Amino acid sequence: MKRIKKHTFYYGSLLILFSVLTFLGCSSDDGSPMQGTEGEEPGETIVSPEDKLPLITIRTNGAAILDEPKIDAEMTITTADVDSYTGKIGIEIRGASSQMFPKKSYGMETRDADNEDYDVSLFGFPEEEDWIFYGPYSDKTLVRNKLIYDLSREIDVYASRTVFAELNINDDYQGVYVFMEKLKRDGNRIDINKLKDDENSGEDLTGGYILKIDKTAGSNLGGGLNDQNSFTSSHAPMNSSMGQTIDFLYEYPDAEDITPEQKVYISDYVNQFENALASEDFADPELGYAAYMDVDSFIDFFLLNEISNNVDGYRLSTYMYKDKNEKLKMGPIWDFNLAFGNADYCSGGATNVWAYKFNERCSEDYWQVPFWWDRLLQDPVFVTALKARWNTLRGSTFSTGGIHDKIDGYVKTLKDAGAIASNFEKWDVLGTYVWPNNYIGNNYDGEISYLKNWIDDRLIWLDGAIDGL
């Protein structure tokens, strides 16, 4: 079993000094640093196999991992010191602004012996082929994305299933990662109809579709926003000052596969929804927005973004979908690493502002929030339903104590595994500004305390702000 040197150093004797120097130079047999936990007494601790995080080992046979395309590699997952999965994969670097960080995130697909896409169940998640290794870097708590996704699923709104793991690439330890499901059309993920390229009329044409408000990634048929990969809203974002527009990317079917008829249908549907929402009859249940959108999904999406004051909320990494013969739904949520007070711009660190009013604070930012949310909150029926949902959730999933318990559970899992010490040995960022940190803690416990205190203040403010709508 792995022996782990402790992190509290006492310099009263040469023996302890020698132990510290030995610790700094050691690595374990699996290529990861010797692990430890802050605040313990000098000595050695044995981490039992069941307390270790799963270790994901990737071997690329000398090839560099690129932004795209995916390269061939092999993956082994070791759980409790036992290899629980071994197989071929394709892997690439993923992300947009996060690619500036030295700790990369990766997209991965599982493959069979013939190197073809292959659905498998990993960590007990439903079988699929597309997965993500998310590497928290600017989020020094390591838990923000996992927290919000867990909260979402607990209120019966699908979000990516996740598990903490450690990643090793070509014998180079990469730290703590969150292994998660990629958002895609699937019966166990975004559960909508599989729209075929020959379904171009009648009822078949009504779904399913996935749209996204986001930056473009990869070539995406020419790069940037264009009429091949997206369509533009006819309604300008409120309070914007630079002539910005809201654009909807074709996520499913994607830009390469969606047919002209399908483009026309989904863009017309969104346009009809926006026109109804902007009209004088917007609150009419038959003529207004409710005829086009699933109200409950919009409310839950709003609350998840507001509870975390997600500085990217509503304007980036924003998914929506429409199934066959159904209304437009918001979600699933995605990418909250800058939420919960972890951004120092546009009031991202504040606990007493509305996230949906981003445009008022940063009218010159290229990525703006659609007018939808201001308009919805002008309807007393929508506000009444929003208040009722908030009050219900505050008595259960969104209770202060319940959220604290979740965070404490994550921290215990990471500390019991010695993974916090290992991660920050690899990435020495504690006490250092990493864009766009609003708070810089001197140690990991300080980062966790900030997160908890921020959430406490946020919940109190939201209680009053929602009640006053």
C-alpha cells in the first residue's frame, strides 16, 4: 500500500528535515507523487485501497495529445488497487479559455479492439462512448462543477454524472480530475428523439434538437459563427452597447449533419418563441411564451445559475433542447468552474447581484444574456411559480446545511485519499492568483471556507431577492 508523508513540517530536528527532503523527492510506483493531508502530525499514514481515488492511466505510445483530432491511446482504470477497466480510446484536449492553463481537460471516446467507437459503462454510469476528463485548475476547491451537477440531479434535472479520479498520462501524474459524461443526445443523457437526415417534414421534423449559446470550438464548418453552424436571434440583448447579437449553435444534429429543412424548422421555432415572449400578449398562456417553452425547466435553470451567480450563466455553455412534439427546454447546465464566487470581473464574486443582469454590468462584453429572463420576470404567474420552487428547494436540496454536507463529503473523500496534497504538489497554485480568482486562499482549507461562506451569504441574499420579485 502507498505510504504517504504528512504535510505539517516541524523543523526541530535533523530527522524531520530529512523526512521533508525525502518527501519532496519521492513518487509512487504508479507515477503519482506521494500523497498526504494538511494539518496532520509528523509520521507516516497508510491509505487503504478503498480510500484511494480511482487512478486513470493513459498511454499514448509517444504521441502528443492535440486539440483535435483525437489520437489513439490506451486507458487503464485502477480502483482500490485493482485494474477494473483496460481498453483503447481516442483522446484530445478540450475547452476554450481553459486551454490557457497548464492543467488540461480532455475529451475521450472508448473504442473496441478494431478502434471503433464502443459503448461501455465506466464507474457504474450508463453505457456510452463519449466522456470527459475535467481538470479543475482555477477552481482550487476542485469541487465547484461536481457540486452544481449533483444539486441539479437531486432536483430531478439531468446533469452530467461525475466522479473524482486522479489522472496519469505517460507516467506523468496530472492531479485530481472530475471524470464526467459528455453532454449529448442519449437515452441516459439528453433524452430526446434521434433525428435522422431523412426526417424533413411533418411530425418527424419537430424533434429532437439541441442548441447551444457558446463560443465555437474546432473548425465547426469554417470557424467562428456563420450560417452553416448557427443562426442569429432577431432580438438584440438588453442593455448591450456594442451591437452584440445572440447566436444559437447547432449542437444536435450538428452543423455537418443537420439538413436545410431542419435548420429552417428549429430556427423558426426559436424565433416564434422569442416573438411571443416579446409581444404584448407574452403572458397569455395560449398566445404567449408558455405555448413554446417548458416553464419548469426554465425556472430550474434560472435557480441553478442564480444560486451560484454563474458569471457565464445564460450566455456561454448554455444548452437547450426540443424533443419531438414537445416545447423548448433549458439545460442541461454546464461549466460552473467560475461560479460560486470564483470570478473577479462583472461582479462574479458578489453575493448580492442577479447573474441574469450581467449585461447591465458588462454591456461591452461580446457574449451577452438574451432578453428572455428580464421579460419572464415581468409575468406574475412565472414569478409565483419561481418563488414556490425556490421555497420548496430551500427546505430540501438547497438548504444551507445540505449544501455544506455535500462539500464536506467531497473534501473528506479527497483528503482521505491524500489527493489534495498530491494535486497541489503537481500544480503549486495555492496562495497564487490564477485567472480569474476573486479570492486567493493561502491553503486548501481557506479555499473551502471561502466557498462555504460565499454560499451562505448568497442563499441569504437570494431568499430576500426572490421574495421581493
